[in-house]
Amino acid sequence: MQFCDACGSMMHTEDERWVCRACENVEPRDSQAEAAMATREGQRDDGAPAVADTTQDATETMQEPCPADDCDGDRADYEMMPKPGGSYEVRLFTCVECGRKWRES
């Protein structure tokens, strides 16, 4: 892959030259330099990258009174979860004392 020295765009080959379609800069092709370029066949495929599971151990504890009438708990674990539709996140609470779950209103 060759990039244009004038504008930085990716250049394309046309016969024995590199041509920039963005600024029309033209450079001669160098067979030795092209032989040293990595090709798709020469690259190693390590498979898909590992993706971190953000749902594991993503909770934190804070002072938040439990809304249950029969619980005097004042601490809750919480985690941030994306709201379906993706426009923002919602905070989900779990009472440390009784295990009741609720969301931030």
C-alpha cells in the first residue's frame, strides 16, 4: 500500500506508476519497495481478538436506601447497563441486605 506524499490519501496503481485519485499526484512504481510491502497472503491470521466481558464483576457499592418496606438496608450494589435502543445508560441497583433489584428513576 502506498500513500500520497502530497495529501496522504491511499494511492492506486496504474501501469508503472502510483496515482492519487484525490489530488492526482503521480509517482513511479519501485519494484523493490513493493516487494517489501506486506501482502494479505503474507499476513498471519490470529483469529478474532478477545473481547472483554464487561458484565462480569462490573458492580460497585454505594449508599442508596432500599425501596422495600421491610428492609432497612442503606447500601446497594449498582451497575451501568446500556438502555435498549442505545441512546444512554441506566443504573441498576441490588440491595446488599435483601437482594431486591431496582433501577434509578
